[in-house]
Amino acid sequence: MVSFLQVCDDTEKKLGRKLQEKEIQFLQWVYKRYIEEQPKSVLEYLG
């Protein structure tokens, strides 16, 4: 699984700049949703 720090680092590299605070907050929200969905998708796959 990809860590949040990896997501931030990859995004900064793609943008070619440091992330703004609002962008970091948005990525935190997206990452949290991603983590919450992981067990569901694994269970659906196994189900």
C-alpha cells in the first residue's frame, strides 16, 4: 500500500512545486477515503 508521504511526494514531483496547505488537506481526505475503502474492496473480491 502507498503511504501518505509517498502520495504527497509524487504529487509534488508531478506538479513541480511544493503543495499548498489546502492541497495537503485535500490529499489527506482522499487518502483517508482510499484507506477506508481498501478492506471493502478486498472483501468484495474474496466474496
